[in-house]
Amino acid sequence: MDFSGFLRDSSKIFESSWDWILQVFVVIFLATLVNFIQKRLLKRLSERLQSTSNVWDDALVEAIRRPVTTLVWILGLTFAADIVQHETGAQIFTAFGPVRDVGVIACLAWFLVRFITFGENNYIKHKESFGKKIDRTTADAVSKLLRVSVLITAVMVVLQTLGFSVSGVMAFGGIGGIAVGFAAKDLLANFFGGLMIYLDRPFEVGDWIRSPDKEIEGTVENIGWRLTRIRTFDKRPTYVPNSIFANITVENPSRMSHRRIYETIGIRYEDAGRMNNIIDDVEKMLQQHPDIDNSQTLMVNFNKYGSSSLDFFVYTFTHTTDWATFHRIKQDVLLKIYEIISQHGADIAFPTSTVHLEAESQLEVALLKQPDRV
């Protein structure tokens, strides 16, 4: 037996085996090194860009962090799998080629979606930090449309990469869309309802809305493609399908120009002679009040003979639309009205009942109270 030849053949196989294992090790090591370097570079770049006023460079660095890490590992592992497949001929490793292509496309789409999201948030924060009003609803709508466009494009590119005919898929989608439309008509109704909200803009994120047709009242927190989230005043979230808004009346108190004070006040019947002076002084007080808008309707008039009071009403508008500020102004106005009534020697009426007795009945009552005098 030729032992020397056997040893030479064995050493060649051993050397060949170690050769591709070493190549796999080098590829994995390089992927780890590149990942470490890119993390350090992005961290330093992010720290430098924090001092700039540009909101888009911050969004770019923040958006690229996780996708680029995933991309480095996808490339490293798939290239290592190519080496193993070339040396061993195992068919299972042939699938890593398409995985690499799909992974690259997915990472790119992931980066774009993150960039759009971070860009939107940074842009809104930047504008609000300078006290500028930003239309959150429009920003949210544009952001969602861009993200949907990126995802649809990515899916089409992936299908084309995997060998599917995009034109055939679109044709099938057109035929299947009819069936899907019937099966998901409520979903489509909500989608188009959300689209109409974005176009007509009856309310925006942050608005206080309410509906007299439904028990809906609160602050709009989010307008999605299917649902709108409203936070009620007791802090409970309410999720309303967008199609509902096409069939109900929606009030938007957030867009009111003024707030109204409309109160009816009654004085006693014995103060009837003081009514004209009280009304005149109340009207003068409102005209001189700094928080009352005199350019709007201002009325103070006697308007009703009540069951136990003479009623006059106050009708006026405040400059502010803020709810808490309005109630402080209203409180001040009502207290001043009470002071005016008191200054004229009158008083606020309260429900009373007067019983009128005939003379004979009064005598009978007196005798019943004092029977010993009869």
C-alpha cells in the first residue's frame, strides 16, 4: 500500500476544506468589522448634525441606522452561503441568491419609510419650536401617501426580481379587485371616507369635534385610513370608522371665532322700578369690559315675566375661544352683574309662593290660633 500517496491526497482534501472555511470566516469577520465601523461613524455623524438647524439630515442618519445594519448582515451571510454552496454543492444554499436580492430591496424600502416618518416628525417639531402653526393633517396625509407608494413600488420590484411578470400581476389584480371590492366594501368605504376627510378637511388632528347625531365628542388624535381616534374629555379613546363621518353632522368648536355668553337673570317683582337702571348699567359694563367684543352683537333686555321674577337676558361674545379662559371671563361678568343689582338696592329673585286669604278666612284662622279669646 502506498501510504505516502494516501497522505498526500488526505492533506490536499484537508487543505481544501480549511480553505473555504477560512473564506467563510473572513467574510463573517469583515461583515462584523464593517458593521462596527458604520455604527461608530453614524453615531459621530449624528452628534455633529444635532447642532445644525436642518431637520432632514437628522432624519436621514436616524433612518439609515437599523436598515444599514441589517443590510450588512444580509450581504455577509449570503456571500458566506455562496462560498459554502460552491464548495459543497448543497442545493439549499442556492436560495440565498434571491434572498440577498429581496433583502437589499427590503432594506432600501425600510430606509425610505423610516426617513419619511422621521422627516415628518422632525419637520413638525422644528416648526412648532419656532411658534409656527403646522397643518398636522396635511403632513400626516402626505407622509402616509409617500409610505404607501414606497411599499407598493418595493413589492412590484421584488416580484419582478423573483421572476414574476408585473404586468400579469397587475392584470390579475384588476380582475381580483372586483371580487375584493364586494368582499371588503366596508373597508373601502372607510378608506374613501378617510380620503374625503383629508381633502375636505372638516377637522384636523388636535381639533375638538362633536356630533349631534352620534355620541361623539372629544379631541382628534389621529386620522387613519380606516379609523379616526378621538380622545373624549374623560380621557377615553374612541375609534370611529371614517365612513361614519359621511353620514353625520360634525361640529368643530375649535374653529369658532368667538364664544357666546347667553344668560337669563331674574330680579324680584318689588324691584320692577329699578329694572331700567340695572339694564343700562349692565350694558355699559359689558361695553367697557376688555374681554368682551363690542363689534359683535351685544344685547341686554327685559324679556319675561317669570313666575316669581322679572327676567332680563344678557347676550354677548368674548374675544377668546379658549374654554378655560372663557369661563373665567363669564364668571367675572356674572359677578359684576350681581354687584350692579345690589348697588341699586335690588336682589336676585328665587322661587317663592304667596297665598292670598279672604278677610273672613283670615279671621277664622286668627280665632283658631287663639280659642281662649273667643
